[in-house]
Amino acid sequence: MLGIDDPYTDADRARKRFLKVSGQGPDGMCVLSGVVAPGLAAVLKMLRADHACPGSLLEGSTDDDRSPTQRFHDALEAALHAGILPQRGFEAGARRDNASHSRPYSGRSCADRSVSETRSRIHASPA
């Protein structure tokens, strides 16, 4: 909201923010819901734009039958595996199930941007 008086403060946004992961359904899936702060929304939108285009995160295949929201899911999962989970003892791209809808994170974006370059952009972005 550039150039517009913002009636909300950072404290207002801090009070409203939340993420919730539901319990697993019979299919093992969970529902993610929440309200995110503008900075996190910007990071998620950048992740979607850079890493959730057709064919992204698929090795050697030009056929991509995933929906845009499925590609976004896979991009977020890959980013977490590449950036946060290795610090917790998980290997990048490791999966606990045998699903074949996504491949290990290759570190390349739709624009051939590396993970480290994307991280630099994220950390340089104003929150």
C-alpha cells in the first residue's frame, strides 16, 4: 500500500497472523489455513512465481499434469526441504512416503535462479 496511509500497525498484523495445520484425514492429508503477514505473503508469492511454473521441480519430463496449486504445494515442500529441514536432520528432497508427484529439489527456478540467489532475494526483501 505505497503512498496510502496505512491504518494498521505492525502490532495489529502481529496479533492477526497465524497458521494452522489440521489433523490428518483418512487419506493422510492435512488442511493448512491461516492469515499471513505481508512479508511472508511476499515470500510465498515469490516462491510461487519462481518455482511453481509448469515443469518446475520435475526431472527430465516435459509432461506436467499438476495444477498450479499442486505445483505451489510442491515448490513450498521443496523449499522447506532445501532450506530448513536439513538443519533438523532431514536431507533435501527426502520424502517419507513413496509419492512420485515431486522430485528432489534441483536448486533451479523457472528462470534458472539458484536457491542461494533466491534466498538472497528473500533476505534482502523488506518485510
